Amino acid sequence: MSDFSNFFGAFFGLFFQLFNLQPMTERICLTRNVYWEAALAKQSYISQLMVGYVTKQRADDVRADERKRKKYGDSTICGCVYARRQFSWTFLVSAYHQNTILPGKMWESAQSAADQVLAGWHPGGEWDQARYYLNPRHTPRRNVCRFKKEFKFIGSIEDHDFYRELVGDEIEKRKTEPEPEECRKNRGVKKKKTSRG
């Protein structure tokens, strides 16, 4: 039995090496997400750390509360990264490019950020509650509208706006606040389409 296991272990090791592929591990999944979401766009190291942190915290939250599985996808980092419609690169980038090793400084930076997050790095203060981010320049207006209505804006790091969940009185207070501009514009576009028939 051990010879059988050793054979397949060696076979898959050779397979991944020959085709420049990476086995799925929490470290690799987190590195990929940081790479495609931040490092490839040449964002700063702190931005890469934040992307990694948000990703890891989603998995941690599902482990702590199963009800959050529907929101974040899974209790593992790989499960969160590849959950449906969580991170755009997972459905925009070809499967081959998703799984290949991408040598170079950007990959090394992403891996370093992932390692630091896995070792326990956290940003501190309100930033510790960050669970969402988006790039408003590359996000449909309706999604920006939803983020601004449903979540609390924490701050921006380069191209990414970071948000956290509303808590306590903030939920009721949000209902009395003026509608975000992106929502008003979105409604205007819908009306215009309807009037044309």
C-alpha cells in the first residue's frame, strides 16, 4: 500500500513540475488571490496584505459561524477564493493561467504578503473588520450602489475601497441616510430604458 501511495505521490509531483502547475494549498490559493487582485496591478505591499487579510478573514468567519457560508463560500481559503462570483479573476482568467506558477517579482511579493497574513498579520483598528473591497473604476454601478447601501466604508488603499459589515444601530441609521449617488444614477438609467419600451 505504501508503494502504491509513493508511486502516485511521485507521479503527481512530476505532473505538476512538468506542466508548471501548483497543487491546491491554502498558501497557494491565497497567493493567487493576492497576485490577481493586487500584485498584478502593481499595487503596494500594504494593498496586497489587505486583499490577503480580507480573504483569510472570510474563511475564518465561516469557521466561526456556519451561517456565513452562503455569503463567503467556504471555511477554507481555497473555498472562499473559488466560491461563485467572489473574486472576478476566478471567472475571467483561463483555468490554465489560474493554475500555472507565475515566477517573478510580482508573484514573490504576493506570496510574501500571503505568508505574512497566514502568520497572523492584521491591519489594526476598524480595518480589522474589513470583509469586502472593490475597485469602483472597474465595478458595475449597481454593485457599487449595493456596497454603499449595505456596508460601512472604511477607507481606500490605492484602487481598492474597503468595507465592513454594518453593526448594531448602524443598520437602522443607514435606512434614514440619503441614497448613494450611484444608486440614483442607476435608477435613472433603468427608467430611461423602460420609457423607450
